[in-house]
Amino acid sequence: MPRGVLARKKFKGKKMKSAHYNVVVVGAGFSGIYSAYRLRKLGLSAVVLEAADGIGGTWYWNRYPGARCDIPSMEYSFQFSDELQQEWNWSERYATQPEILKYLEHVADKFDLRRDIQLNTRVESASYDEATSLWTIKTNQGQTLTAPYFILGTGSLSVPKDIDIPGANNFAGRIFRTSTWPKEEIDFTGRRVGVIGTGSSALQAIPIIAEKAKSLHVYQRTATYAVPANNYPLEEETLKKIKSDYAGLRERERQNYFAVDLPSPTQSALEVSPEERASRYEEKWQEGGFGFMFAYYDLVLSKEANDAASEFVRSKIRQIVKDPKVAEILSPKQPISCKRMCLDIGYYETFNRENVTLVDLQSTPILEVTEQGVRTTADHIQFDDLVLATGFDAMTGAIVKMDIRGREGVALKEKWGNGPSTYLGIATAGFPNLFMVNGPGSPSVLTNMVASIEHHIDWISDCIASAMKTGSATVEVTPAAESAWMDHSAMVTGATLFHSCNSWYLGANVPGKARVFMPYVGGYPAYLQKCSEVARNGYEGFSFSLSPKKFGPKTNSEMFTGV
Ligand code: FAD
Ligand code: NAP
């Protein structure tokens, strides 16, 4: 049994509050669960600390009605174990939240990972000690843990955005947030419901709430592009077919810009006639899913190409939504894909229902939430229930919420005051032996995130193993490598339309947050290649150093052999 675990058990009995591990990981979603598996395989003692009282991360917290993935389930799942891939049967093209949570619980049980996961434990601070090359991690349980390596699997979308609507605390009815939905079933039958927000979470919840509610008011600030999900049950034959070449599917993902199993287009939208374009979009619309954005290669590169694709979706909205005024309000004006696109399962149709009203916050902004309901510049509507689907402090929120201090006590929050800066979205200069999973500066949220998570954890584990094998105490990004990566990242972003609207990718959804486009837009294949090259060239861009002192009871290389 790994030494850290033994220590924890002993400490629990004696109510002692400290322990030493090779690695401390924060977060028990896909990232933390796979970290526990991978680090144990390396023979390292690791503990995964999770604030919630259950594992699952995103799929633990986001239990709102209609929550499901929008990357096909056969892809939005782990690939590290073919046995797992072969034995698990997804029931639908896009699995629901309960099914994904069940899957993650199955993974944890199958590989006996729960013994390395400590629930109900929030990491409050972490500081790096230059004399010992150790991280000291403090939790809300009063524990102090030490480890040479510290991995943040804290999630890109795990910290709800602060509520920035005046009076929200005054509401006397039931108030829910999609991002922290209660475990018990919430019945909206016969109730007057208001939903604020029209991003992915709201789009999934609205059609389902509308079926039950007496009335539903949807408060929209920015209209959202959604293409049909075309969800369907996965029949045995389909499962069999995909499973017969799972390796092939995973390889195709590695060759795709978003890490999904879709062919990469080679044609420009501008080199075909408008009729041919419309016919291609129609085909993609019928297929459903993000394939729409792969109709042509330049939809996020050329404004003209993007305009035509955007107009196609607007024409579909006009066809689906019967009231032309409502259709117009629902028609987005920003470039398609500039904000994250959504998949539609009955969203636009919902606005044809008698009990549903769309409120356009562009023309009638919210003034306040009152005890009874929501007051806009136009009216005051009374509600029994309010649902806030207002999004997240994305990509950096969970990281800077912890007081993380690197060399010379510098706080990461301060270092990132003008926006996050990393090398590869994996590490940041001045914070030795600290690694991020899907950090800002990596393709992360622009990809099938499970694929990106596994890639990051494999890469980080290999890097740690390499450091330990060579007896290095620290692995640290050089400022030059970080700065070159940030320049490159900004340069490729500048060549796209991704940065051309107020998205959470840019931090623009959070008042006061620095505006830096956070994900890497160079594409998954190019990113994989870069990460491989870096590793192959002896972790180019990282400096490795031997510690002048021994730390903890053993050296790194001794610990690497396992305890
Ligand atoms: P998370 O699942 O976010 O887990 C992070 C965990 O860290 C959380 O449980 C949190 O409690 C914990 N934590 C954070 N800070 C601390 C702390 N200080 N101390 C202790 N614990 C802490 N991506 C896709 O690719 N496809 C999809 O279809 C898709 N659908 C999504 C649907 C929703 C509703 C949301 C919100 C996101 C979706 N995503 C999707 C993105 C999703 O977040 C990732 O795919 C993936 O689940 C992230 O896993 P993770 O383990 O990295 O982070
Ligand atoms: P989001 O995309 O950020 O949407 C938040 C919504 O709330 C936006 O419509 C936003 O309007 C609105 N809003 C925020 N503050 C407001 C305010 N003060 N007043 C009025 N409106 C306000 O958040 P999300 O829907 O939770 O999704 C976040 C991400 O999680 C997604 O982009 C996706 O990556 C992931 N996700 C995926 C799925 C899936 O289908 N699998 C489901 C849910 C989430 P503005 O646009 O004007 O800011």
C-alpha cells in the first residue's frame, strides 16, 4: 500500500492532521480519477482531494434537468483501458448526467481508486518551499499535506460565476443554479419559473422545465447558436461496430482539430456556390452534432465563410420558431463558434409553446431580482422558482481561488493578474513541480475534454517519472519558454474569429476579469505534436534541478520505486 495512504489511515485514527505523499492531486472529476490510476501505476503514493462529498466533478455538480454531454458518449469516455471501453455500454449518442456519473463511479470501483480519493476536502492553500522542494497543501479539514508534486485537476468549468444580478439574494421563492443543482429531484409542475441565461446549460434545461411549468420566462442577454444534437439510443449493433475498431476511432480523434471523430475538411466554404454550401450545411444539420463546424475548414478563419454558416443557422431558427419576432430575438448576431456552440434537443421549438415567453435583455435589461420575481425596464414578473444558468469563472477560477504560492512566496493569482500565462497550459514559471490539467494555454475546452485530460495526465506522469529517474528535485518551466508559447498562442488566436466576441473563453463573462483568450486554438493534432516534441527533446522549455537537500523521509528517486 502506498505510504501516503497508510499515513492517512493512521493519522485519521489518531486525529493527526498531516501526511506526506509523492503527489497531491486536487479534484476528483475525470482528471482526478485518471490521475489516481496513472500515478498508482507509476508506483507513486498519491492522494486526490475533492471538495464535494462524491466523485465525478462536472457530473457530480451539474444535475440540472436535461444535463448531458454534447460530445458523443463513445468518445466522451476514457481510452486508457480497452477492457473498460469494451465492457461499458452507453445507452444514447449523448449520455445523460446520471449515466456519466454512474460511469465514473464504475471506473473508480473497477480500478479500486476510491482509497486514494479523499472527499469533503477543499484545498485552501498551497505553498512551495524552496529549501525542501516540497509543496505544503492546506485543506479546510485542517490538514497539512506535503508532496514534491502538485497536480491541479480542478476543472475548467467548476467554479460558478459570482451572481452579478442585483437583489438575487432577496428572492423569496426557490432559487437554483444549474452548476450546483440539488441531488433530489426538483418538480416544476404547475409552477411559474424564470430562467436567466441561454448558454449550454440553459439550453438543455429549458425544454424540460417548460414541459412541467405552468409558465416559463427565459431571460436572454445574448442569443446562442445551436445545431441539432440528433440524439438517439445506441443499439447493440452500433455499439458492436464502434467497439470493433475503438483504436481506430481514438486515432481519428487524435487527427481532428477538436479531438473528435470527424473528418477534417480540406475545402473552403468560399470555393463553392451558395447552393452547394447550403446543401452541405443541410446535410450536416441533419446529421446533428458539431460536424456542422467541419463542413468547411475556414468557418472560424474567414468572416465571410462564417457569415454564411451563421446565416444558415438563423434561417433554421426562423423556420422552427413560429413567431417571427421571437425568432429574430433568438437569432445570434456574433460569429458562429465565437461563443461555444450548443447542441439543441428541442430548444428552439420550446418557444412555440403557449407557456413560454422569451425576454430580450438587450432591449429590456434586468434591473433587479425582487422578493417576488424579476424586474426589467419593461415589467416585473412574479415567479415561484428562479433558475440561474449564468455560467462559470472559466479556466482560471478554480485555480486562483486557492492561495497558491510559488518561489519567493509569489501568489499565482498575482502572477496571473493580467491574465493567465503558462507553457502548454501545463505549467507556469516560478511554480516548480506544479502541473495543471487542461490549463489555460492548452486546447482544453475546445476539444473532447476527456481525450485532452488523458493526454495531459499521461504527459505529466511521464514528466514526473523522467524527473525522478534522473534524480531531479524540480521540474520548472523557463520564463522564455512560457513567453514564447504565449506569443505563439496569441498569434494563432489572432488568425481566427474565436476572439471576436464577449465569450467566457476570453474571460469576458466575469466582471473585472482580465481579457485574455485562454484556450489554445492551434488545434489538437498540432498541440499533441508540440507536446511530444517537447518530451522527446528532454522536456525542452523546462529546467530540471537537483535539490541541495533531501526532503521528506526519502529522495525522489527512492520514492519512485514505490513503497
Ligand atoms: P471537473 O469535472 O470540473 O472536476 C473538478 C473537481 O475539482 C470538482 O469536483 C471540484 O469540486 C474540485 N475542486 C475544485 N477546486 C477544488 C479545491 N480547491 N479543493 C478540492 N476540490 C476542488 N466537456 C466535453 O468535452 N464534452 C461535453 O459534453 C461537456 N459537457 C459539459 C457539461 C457541463 C454541464 C459542464 C459544466 C461542462 C461540460 N464539459 C464538457 C466540460 C467538463 O467540465 C469536462 O469535460 C470534464 O468533465 C472536466 O473534468 P475535470 O476532472 O478536469 O474537472
Ligand atoms: P455560459 O455558456 O457562460 O452561459 C451563461 C448564460 O448566462 C449566457 O447566456 C449569459 O449571457 C447569461 N448571463 C450571465 N450573467 C448574466 C447576467 N448577469 N444577466 C443576464 N444573463 C447573464 O454557461 P453554461 O451554459 O453553464 O455553459 C458553460 C460551458 O459549460 C459551456 O460553454 C460548455 O463548454 C459547458 N457545458 C456543456 C454542456 C453540454 O451540452 N454538454 C452543457 C452545459 C455546459 P451572455 O452570453 O450575454 O454573457
